[in-house]
Amino acid sequence: MKLANLITTQHRYMTRKRYLCSNDTAKAAPADTRFAINER
């Protein structure tokens, strides 16, 4: 359950960032998302 939860949150973060900034963030999405989750 926890793993699935983490994956869903990661996906939400990625989509959010893609909406905010299109190209740059889309490229940097995976690493950026991991950092964001770790900071929470």
C-alpha cells in the first residue's frame, strides 16, 4: 500500500509540474519528483 501511494503521489507531482512549466520541468521531472517526495 505504501509503495503504491508513493507512486501515485509521484505521478501527481509530475503532472502538476508539467502543467506549471512545460519543457524544462518535463525533462527534469523524475529526479525533481524524488527530491520533492523526500522533502515532505
